[in-house]
Amino acid sequence: MAIGITIEEVMTTTVLCAEPGVKIIDCAKLMAEKKKKTFKAYSTGRSCPKCGSGVRLAKHETKGQRTRFSCGKCNYTEMV
């Protein structure tokens, strides 16, 4: 790092929050909380009939018009 602090020193030191009256937060705890993110599974969408099951169709919705599904690879389009 540019200021001469090792990663181990950063992980073991405590950091004060910007707001006064807030408790001291440990950097290691903050890093552990960031790694606990959960991700949603992809929704099952339509696959492109020309490209195969590996390519999904993008869903485009506009007010007052029909929904359009389009493939970004081969430009196949369905109007629903």
C-alpha cells in the first residue's frame, strides 16, 4: 500500500465510524459481513429457439405495448 501499512495491520486495527457516538467497528468483522452475501438463483426464462438452450431471451416491457422477447446473439424476436 502507498502509506506503508500492511493488510494484516489493517485487518487487526479498529476503525471509528464517521458519526460521533457510534461504537468502534472491527475491520475483520466488516470483511466477514461482506462475504456473507446471498445471491438469488436466475429465474427460468425463455431460451432462443435458433441459438439453443444456452442463450436466453431478454424481456422488454413498455407501457401500452405488447411484451417483446429478443435474443442479443442472433436478433430473434417474439411479440407476446
